[in-house]
Amino acid sequence: MHGQQELISHSVNTDIPLKKAISDNSCFPVKPYLSTLFNINHSKSYRLLPKQKTMKKILFTLSLALATVFAQAQTANEIITVCKEAMGGAAWDKIDGLKYIATVEQGGMKIPLEIVAMRDGRMYTKISFQGMEITQGAYDGSTVWSTNFMTQKAEKADDETTENTKRTCKDFPLGLFLCKELGYTASLEDDQTIDGVNCYKIRLDKKTALSEGKEVPNVEYYYIDKDSKAVIMTETEITSGEMKGKFSQIKYSDYQEVAGAYVAFSQSIGIKDGESQTLSFEKIEANPTVAAENFKFPGE
């Protein structure tokens, strides 16, 4: 409450406080013109008329509500700043892309995997499988495309998927670190315990997403270890398809230094309260040299 009181007193510039009749909150200020509304007499006791009492309660409640919202927003931003600093701080500003190398074991087979994500939004995932190279979720700045597993031909994504990718592709390395620049809104929610770890929980309201032709909220949740200040889990609400309404979930661990920043070398990806697949990266390279053809839709 002390923080809220300071915010209120700083956000409203006045020298005239409400008297003790208002919840005994001596630091809660009232602008000079409100002293007339409240019928305040500084030399004598005063009496509020019924309408004035109602107005007084409304103004007091609104002021507290606004102060609480402001305090939470400020606290969320402070936590984000500390989190980014703990995970590398200014080092991230010098990283324009990451290349992840992993080997996935599936059905007794080892499948090489390469993931590239660039600051400008370009990305792709390549899978080497039985002598074939399969590209998934590639984006070259204008077109989203993937290799069809059956026909082995490149196919463009539908317009809705492409538009949603354009709206979120600049979330590098995390949308949390760029919420101000991208126009996202961060708010602090109740603390959570994740796998025995006490965490801050931050809600990130991003640009709306398209779902079946309609604009819908696009929300992510970040869980930040209170001790290490590192992100240990993210959750994103799925807005379309068979999984609509559920949450995708990524758990991060085994942080290692890459070009001065800290990156999770183990990431468990799945559906909340469902199955997941853990990727253990053998190598993560900062600022990789990647030919433009790797991102571009074949034939264009």
C-alpha cells in the first residue's frame, strides 16, 4: 500500500489532502477544485450531502484503482528489465540471429534438426530425414511456407497464418524484452510455483491475432525464476485449429552463455497438461551466416 500511496501523491499534484473521514488515508490528495465538491472546510468539521458522498466514494475508488494498475505496470516493467539484464542485458542488442543445432531421437532413429531465427523476422526449421531435407515454418519476410511431408513439395501457408506470422515475427529473442518497442502491454499477475521454483508471472498482451477471419486477443505468459531472474517457462494461448483454446508451453533450462547472452540449451515444447518433446541443443550459434535462399520460397 505504501507504493500505491506514493504513486497517488506523485500523480496528483496538490497541497490539499482529504480529511480522515476518507479511510484515514492522510496521503491521498485532492485537487483544490474538489474541496468545493466535498464541501471541505479546513477550520471546522464538515458534512457531506448524499450526492457528494456518492461522488466522493467513486473518485476515491477510481483513484485507488488507477494507482494499483500503474503500480503493477511499473513493477512488471522493472521485473522485465532485471530479467533481461540477468540473461545477458546489452549483449542481446548485438545478436541479430541464432542458429540452433540438435539431434532428435524418434522411433529409434536420430534426426538432425536445424532452427534459425533472425532479428528481422526471417526464420526456418530444417529436418534431415532418410536422406530428405524438410523445411518447416520458413518465413522470408513476406511468405510463410513449409515442405509437404507427402509430396515433398514446398507449399505456401494460408493468408491468416502468414498475417499472424508478420505480426509476431519480430519477437526476437523474446517478445518480453521488446514489449515497449512492439507496443505490447505487460502486467504482473499472482506469483506461481513451477516445478518447485517460485516465479513471477507476467502476462503479455500482444497485437491481436486473426482466427477464422476475426481479431482475437493474443496473450503470452512468462514465468520468471525469482532467484536467477531467468525465464523458465512460457505459455501461449492457441487461437485457431484443433487445439484452439489450449495453451502451448515451453520450459527452458540448462542456460549457457552464447556471445555474452544466456540461452536455454534445453527446451521442452508441448501442450499444457499434455505431452511434450524435449530438445537438447548441441550447439547454438550467434549471428550465423545464412544464405537468403534458405528462407525464400522455392521458385520465387
